[in-house]
Amino acid sequence: MSAETKSIYSPREIPLSSARLSDFPNNPIACLQQVHEECGEIAQIQEDGSKIVCVFDPKLIQQVLTDSQRFHSHFFALRGAKKSSQRRLTNGLLTMNGDEHRQHRRMVMKPFALPSIPAYDSIAERLTSEMLEEWQVGDVRDLDAELTTLMRRLTSAVLFGMDYPELSEAIGHATDRWVRLNHDTGMAAYVSGSFSDQYEELLQLAADLEERIRDLLQKRRQSKELGQDVLSILMQAHGRDGSIDDSQLIGHITLLFGAAHLTTAHTLIWTLFQLAQSPSIMRQLDAELESTTPEERTWDDKTSWGYRVLRESMRTLPASAYLQRFCSEPVDLGAYHLPAGTGVLFSQYMTHHRPEIYEAPYEYRPERWDHISPTPYQYFPFGAGPRMCIGAPMAMRSMGSILPKILRTFRLTVVPDAEINANVISTMLAPTTPVPVQVHAPDGQFSASRITGSILSLVDLPEMPSLGALRKAA
Ligand code: HEM
């Protein structure tokens, strides 16, 4: 069959789902599940002349992730007018392609190379201790608020060489609001081709966030000599040799701060939540933590419970739930032909729940990692290929020190009857309501609580008491 006759515009070639593009932003995972169920391994969703191709087969995902020349990265967010704050904020690595991407990635990656990572341990340790000193037995704490604040501070200290809690909170809040509005307006524009009525608000939030980032730059310039942190490297490249321009500097800082603190906070929240709801796993992890010293507790040892728990958390509730690309030129994807400009979407959440790779895929079973070894395209919480997350080693190391410290200091239970909701916002699987936990002494009396909310449609925690069991116990 010739390339012309295989055009995606022929619905016989790539099955057309009955889902509409405008369904997607409300609940991306439910929409992808529907599309996969209806159409199989590749499908298109369309509306009003706009289309996205969804790819589910890991072999096709491999092609998309590895061929960065034809499958370009692109923000789904609105880019904004040429000289706007919105344009500058979206100018980070995720918008760059080709030589520009390679050159900037090399520069930004320097402080995240493996040998630099242990230097960040003491900062993670200090900031986690400070958070835990505020917690008292009997408190109810919202994991979302606590861990997001912790990660904002850690990210600011590690990435930018500055621990100014107020400034990192202010940038964090502004980033959060901006990310959420990007989700709504970006998808609305993609579907209807017109700007939504929230566009003006988005531009205002972008201007506000940029102002705060410029405050950070000014404070850093005034506070001390530039060092080896990523902000110093970027500022040197901007000021002295001019290899990055003003707009790229703002874009890199925005992406690094958002990508680093939100994803890591969400992974910590989902891990603590799933552990609190899985008493028998928690007992085994606790025994391991008790028999090792903090120095011995490295969660990158594949035989440890810590390693399996974290890997399984990033499988069941991956902080990055889907990724997207655009075809920079016409391309054959497996047996299909995609014209230039086609949007391609693929999902970690969907891939991590394929039953032929993961038995009982919705169940949280850390022990499965003893006998499975998926390929990098069957399990990719940090992406894969030339755009794989540059912060993965740092994120794993910091989570591997923060989690044991929390779990050794307190026992956590989810507040009974809490409604815990989650949704995908700008590709990230995030809590959309608080995740309240009760703080107990570390007495080993682990127990799950009955809860409600949309989280129950995303992960199956078999030890959670049903309403009937609770009534019986009462
Ligand atoms: C658990 C935590 C994290 C998760 C789950 C995560 C996930 C991801 C994923 C899936 C990608 C690939 C995006 C794509 O292919 O389109 C990515 C890219 C990226 N991540 Fe992370 N990330 C995490 C932590 C971090 C940290 C700590 C940093 C900063 C130090 C960071 C900075 C970046 C950057 C700059 C990119 C873009 C790379 C490029 O386009 O070349 N991430 N991340």
C-alpha cells in the first residue's frame, strides 16, 4: 500500500474512537481506557477537524520515544505571543528539538550527573527533619500540602542553591496555578482552535510567575558567588558567553522547578498513601527499615523492599501519566502513515496496566518485581530515549532518603472515610483533593482505612476494609 492511501485521514487505517477530544482533559485516563477498549493498539480521537493519534502498543511507543528527529516534543500549552511571559515560560527543554535540544540538555544535565547526586543527601535530610519536627502524634496532616512544600524547598535549595522558604512557596504556588490553567486552556485551544475565555487569566498568571522567577534571579545574583548548581550554570551561560538567551533562561528555570518538585511530590504522596493502605506490605518494609542503619538504606538495591515498593508505586500511579509528540515530517509508524503535524499521545498509566506484562495490573504488589523485568518501553515512569528525564537519579535518591525517614519516625493511617480524588493535570497524575493522614507513634500497628473517591478507580488496594467488614468489626 502506498503512503498516500495509508493516510490517517482514512478512518479505515487508524480506527476512529467515539471519544471526543473535548472529553480528554476532563479525565484523560478514562478517555484513554475507552479508546483502547474500543479500538485496540492505535486509535485516533478527533473533534472539529483536530485529531490526536493514541498509541498503546509498547513497540510503537518505542519507535515514538527513540525517533526524536521525526517525533518532536511540544508543549500542549498555548505558547503565547512572541514577546509574552507565556512564550518565555514555555521555552524550556520540552519545547526544544534537534541540535538546540541536544546542546541545552547537555548544559542543563551537568549538575544531575550521578557523581553530584550524593552531595544533595544532607539537604534532603535536613529539610525532611524540619518538616517532621512540626508533626506531632495525633495530628492530621495533608500529605499533598506537606510534601509539596517539602519538595518546593528541596528543589529550590538543590537546583538553585537557595533555601528561601517564602520565595520557593511563592514560586511554587504561582507554578501550580499556571500549570492547572495551562491544562484547561491548552486543550481547549487544541480542540476548538480558538482561545478559551480563560486566556487573559493565563497571561496574567504567566506574567506573575515570571516576575517571581526574576526575583529569584536577582536574589541569587546578590546573595553569593555563582556555584555548580543549575541556576549558576544557566546564569553563566546567559551572562558571559551568551549561549542561552533571556527567554530560554526563564523557560529552563520554569520547567526545571515545575518538573522537579511536582512529579517528586506526587510520587511521594502516592507511595505513602498506597503503603498506608497496604498493612502487610508495610510490615515487611518496616522490618527491613528496622534492621538497617540510615547509611545502609539505599532504595536502589534491587533486592530491597524499598526498591520494589517505589518501583511498584511508580507503576500503579505514575506521576507522569502520559506524554505527547508531534510529527515533524510525514512518518510511518509501524504499519500506519502519519502526516506531518499529527499529534501522538501515549501513556505510562495505560502501559503500566497491560495484563500481559503485569498480572493483576491494578493491584499494588511490590513483590512482582522479583520476577518481572519489563523493557524500557513497557515501564517508563521517567520516559525513555533521548528525552528521558534528566532528574531521574536525583529523584530516586531523594525519595529513597525521604520515605524511610518519614516511615521510621511515624506510622501513618489515612483518615477514615476520607474522599481521595486524583486526576491528570498537564500530563501529571496529581491529587485533586487533600490526602489526610493521621500521625501515630511508630508502633508497628499498621491498618488500612475505608476511603472513597476517584483514586479507587485507579488502583486496587486489596487490604482496604469494605464497608461490611467495618460494620462487623464495630
Ligand atoms: C519522580 C520524579 C520525576 C518523574 C516521574 C519525572 C518524569 C519525567 C518524564 C516522564 C519525562 C519525559 C518527558 C517526555 O519524554 O516528554 C521527564 C523529562 C524531564 N524531567 Fe523529569 N521527572 C521527575 C523528576 C525530575 C526532576 C527532579 C527534575 C529536575 C532536576 C526533572 C527534570 C526534567 C526535565 C528538564 C525533563 C525534560 C528532558 C528533555 O526534554 O530532554 N524531572 N521527566
